[in-house]
Amino acid sequence: MHTTSYAGQGSADGAELVGNMLAHLTGGAPLDPDTARAWADGIVASVRRGESLDTSLGLSASGRRTLQTRLLHLRRDDHLKEAAAALSLDPALSTWSRCLRLVPLIRTFVDREWRAVRTEADPPEDWPAWKVHLFRAMQTDLALPRSPRGVYDVVQRAQACSARRSGARLLSHYL
């Protein structure tokens, strides 16, 4: 995701900044000092440079994905991660092995089943968890990776982001 540095501060993701602020305003979540500083720096930069606040916060830039597209990618990636996790109850099974199992299921689902259910708001209740997550991932209208390496890269990225980026995750639920 696009990051911007402000006045010598560390990098901050605009989607995360907006999500953290939303959590603060709507749920009373404390605003961490880094987020507060990035907001203050973004506002000052906006005033001094005469640019829009969304540009100063790193939400828009020429050639960059829109905030909505970035959030859709986050949502798709989370669902692929959960689909891979749902394939086996054995915690010792490696992420790579799960991805190898998931790829043929993705291909079959996308090629044979998606057309019949794509207009539904929710997947059938009797579907296994991995298929429900593929359904939700496809609802983003973003292509799913169809190679083991592509799925593995997405799952690894989603696992790395799962502990942080709570603000961006909150925003993705509003899609």
C-alpha cells in the first residue's frame, strides 16, 4: 500500500490512518500517537502546500490505486488466507501445502461454480468454510491468483498484515 513520510516521521499508510481515526470517532478507540502525529503532519502539509488532505495523507496520488481498491485487495487477501487456513485442521500443515491444496479448488470454483452464485448476497449455508471464503473473495471483483506461488504470496502478505492494520480492516468492512 502507498505510504507517505511526513516531516521526517516514519511512514504511514493513508488507509490505516483513516481507519484508525474512524475507530476513534465511532468506537472511542484511543488514537495512538503515531496516527495523531501523521494526521497533524498531513493537515499541516495540506495547508502549506495547498494540496487536498487526501493527497497529504497519501490516499490519492497519480498512478496509485484508489482507497477503495486497496481495501478490496485487503479484504480479498484476508479471505484467501482464511480459505487456506480452513482446508486442514492440522496446524502442522505448512502454508505452502495449504496453498497447493487450495489452487485446484480455486480453479474449480471460479470456472464452474461462481457463475451460478455470483448474484447471491450470501453463500449457501451448507458450504464448507474454505468455499465460503472463496465466495467472499470473489465478491470483491478482483481476480484470484490461480498459481500456487500467487496464492502463497497473497496468503503470506495477509498473514504479515493480520496483526497490524486494524484501521484499514475496519474500513474494509464498510465496502
